[in-house]
Amino acid sequence: MVFDRSERPRLPRAIKILIAGGFGAGKTTMVASVSETRPLRTEEILTDRGIGVDDLTSVEAKRTTTVAMDFGRITLTNDYVLYLFGTPGQERFWFVWDELAEGALGAVILADTRRLADCFPSVDYFERRGTPFVVAVNCFEGAPTFELDEVRLALQLDPSIPIVLCDARKRDSSREVLIALVKHSARLRAEPVGT
Amino acid sequence: MTRTDQEPAEEHWVDPEIIRPYVVTRGRTQPVHGKFDLISMALAVGPMPGPGSGLDPEHLQILKLCREPKSVAEIAAHLDLPAGTIRVLLGDLFDKQLVSAQEPQSEVDMRDMNMYRAVLDGLRSL
């Protein structure tokens, strides 16, 4: 719904992509490398009423929690603006993930081969939610190198899910990851586009 | 960004950092209009209101910022206020017809292949 009441300049349409992965996997690095400005930070204050009941069973009433999210903007055209949101790292913030994932084009799950298990929760989450995602193996120096097939096996990824190598510090590399995700998302939601 | 369990955050019943957002909105937690999410876009419309408009400094800051289209998340980051506070303030401005705003989800159809083409073209030309 547009609640513009007057014939004013048209607002661009906003699209969001989530950048997920374990702590230190390079989420903010990727947001920074490909965004047009330095990463921004926004905060949501959660009260106990806003958080799922089972998350706070051990916490006293009327507590509030601040969840910070790093994000960046890419102005694609006059009509489309893309926002990249780094997901909050702690699993107790699934509530925030739900809000972020709602209406998202898809997600990039950054994997660090030194701590591959750290991205299991993200893979589980987006699989269950039906959000299109790709896995991007961030190539840290000194990290063990694996064949992508080995990573796929370790993460028990369906063959249809793209898995790519990347260097999250590099703009071109991060951009290629986003392109892989957009293509994958388009494939899942309709027939293929472009090449 | 993240608090560790070792920090004595639990001892404070009210974190001073969270007082300001509620003062700014005079205790309101829900906007009077609209369901703005983090990527809802807002754009200031019409001339900048003068003194006596009944607006708070934060409202005026938002209007200044939104001369170019900005998302709720961006406004929140620039004003250093939580997104929930910005939603309330944007609702006020929308109510006074000082901003146009749109909700994103219903606006962008995720099965719209033209959208995917536009996004791919935009990314390729970065």
C-alpha cells in the first residue's frame, strides 16, 4: 500500500538482502565493501512484549534489549534502492531476523571454513523460512581450503543452492555474490532471467 | 554492539540510553499512521515548516534528511535514535502531510521478473 496522498515525486522501491553468518565471518566487511557509503548502524529496542515468550523465560519482566544492525545502501536505479542488512549475530535475536527476513529478496550466508559450523543456524533458519539464499565461502588468509563440494557436503546443502567463493573485502567479489543470489532468487520465484 | 555476560548490564533497571527515545516520542511506541518497517522509504514533501509548526527538532531533522528518499533505517542511523522512535516521528509527519512514505513489502513483488532484471543490471553496472 502506498499512502502517498498527493501526486509527488515517486519514491524508489526498497529491496533488502540479508547478510548472515557466524560471528566474525565478514558480514559487516561485505556490507562495507559493496555499499555506497560506510556501513550505518540502526538499533531496535525490544521490550519483553516484543520478544518471543520462550526467549525470555529466565529474564525479569520489563527488561529491554537493544539489538544493533549494520547495514548499507546501494542505489541501483532511480526506481530501486537495495539495502544490505547484516543479521544480528546472536541467536536470541531470531525475533529481529523474522522482521528482517520478511519481504527480503534473499540472504547471503557467509561461511568461514575455520568455523564452518557457525553458519549452521543461518542455513537452518533460511531453509525453514523458505528464504532464497546462497552460501559464500569467505576466503580468509590461512584458512583451510576446501573444495566447494566438501563445504556443500558439510553443510548438507541441496544441490540447487549456489555456493561460491568470495573475498568479502573486495567490492567486485561481494558484488558477484549478490548477483549469484539475485539470479538464484529469480530462478526460485519464476523462470530464469538474463545470464 | 554486543554485550557480554560479564558486563554488569543487569544491574541497571533503566538504561539511560533508552530514556531519550521515549522522551522524543513522549512515551508513544506506535505511529499514528502507517506501518513503517526498516526499509520503508520516506520523502519530504512541500516547503519546510517554519517556527510555530508544533514540530520537535527531531521532526525537522527528519524532514531535512528526507529531501532525498531515505529509509527508516537510514533516518534512525543518522539521527542516532532507535528505529521504533523514527517510526513514531514519521507517523506524525505523515499525518501532517509533510512526508510521503511507502511500505516496501506490498510494493515490491518478489515474483516480478522486471524487478530482478533491474537489480541485476544495477549490480552489474556498479
